Amino acid sequence: MSGSNDYDAFAEAYAAEGERNITNAYYTMPAMVALAGEVAGLRVLDAGCGVGPLMALLREKGAEVSGFDASAGMIALARRRLGDDVDLQVAALGERLPYSDASFDVVVSALVLHYLQDWGPALGELHRVLRPGGRLVVAVQHPFVDYATQDPRPDYHATTSWTEEWTFGGQSYPMTFWRRPLHAMTDAFTAAGFRLVTIAEPQPDPAAEELFPEDFHDFSTRMTFLFFVLEVPA
């Protein structure tokens, strides 16, 4: 990987930061685990697993976990974390996935879809690998945030990209994301064959209030990410 969204270039630093910040450790990951529900004894796939923190949490709850990520560096760190016996593969969301049809009970995908301009191929593959009655849990950038904070305000109804700089170890890395309106998200889910079960805007883990008082207030009172629970009709 090179250019924008080059996770290989900062995998180690990203992993270290993600272990302790409020965004991942006290907001996104707890919310994903809660929305995934009871997973003991179920086959769970993490689509865009990064270094594996969500897989680790779900395995603790009794799930049989598999994961993939487009970054080989991230997968190497996930393997170090989870062990060589865990099914981890380098694969890109939006391309053909190396799994059989209907082979998972649950798929989780935290903060990955918003890197894609077209959600159709990615959602089609996630639908394919889920069994009938299986569920998909997704977290994405909240579609309202940009339109409330950016100046000039972007066209809410357009699917457009923006790039921001992430900094690790004093070096900046460009990260490109795609914004789309809420109706485009739900239309993409239903077009792929999913049934919308839940739209959630969760609160952060209460344990974060003492650790990150200012950030906790922001996460408790402002829009951050939007979470969906979807189901493959039985």
C-alpha cells in the first residue's frame, strides 16, 4: 500500500494509540460488542479487523473469530496479539472474500465502510458469507457531522470524499474518507439484501469519564459515529 490510507506505514503506532484512546477503547469497541449481542459458540468475522482488538473482545465472549484486513502490517500485529491458530487473512473489503457462502453467524465491521466510495460490492460479499438469519454490525462516520461542522458546508445529498491528516511519531499520513447521506447508507443496505434492525448512537463507556473527562463530555453530547445492526432474512 502507498499514498492515502497507508495503514502499513503506521501500524505499530496506530495499534499503541488505539489501545488507550477514548475513541476506540471506550467508545467504538464497547458499542460494537454490545450490539453484536450473544456470540458464544458463534462464528464471527471481523471485516477490516485492524490489529484485532474487537476480535479479542468477541473471543473473550466465546465467539469463534476470523478476521481480514487490507493491511498486511495490521494482520501481522493481529496475529501477534491473537495467536497463530486464529484465522487471519489479508483481503480487501469490496473484493471477493476468501470465505465460503453462509459460513458466518455474525459479521462486524467497525469504521471501515466509510473508506469506500461504492458500498455495493462490499455489502454483497458480507451478505454472501453470512448465513440466513445472520447479522451484520457496522460502525461508520456519522453522516451529519461534516454538515454541521465544516465550512463551507458540503452537499449533504452527494457522495463525496475528503482527506485529513493523521499524525503518528511526528509524521503526517493522508487519510481519505467518503461521506454519503443517511438515506444512501440505508438504501445500500437494503439493496444488498439486508434488513435494518437497529440504528444506534451509543454513549461511551462510563469508565472513560474519570480517565478522559473533557473527551467524555464531547462523546456524550455530540455526534460521533453511527452504528447499524442488519440481518440477512432467514
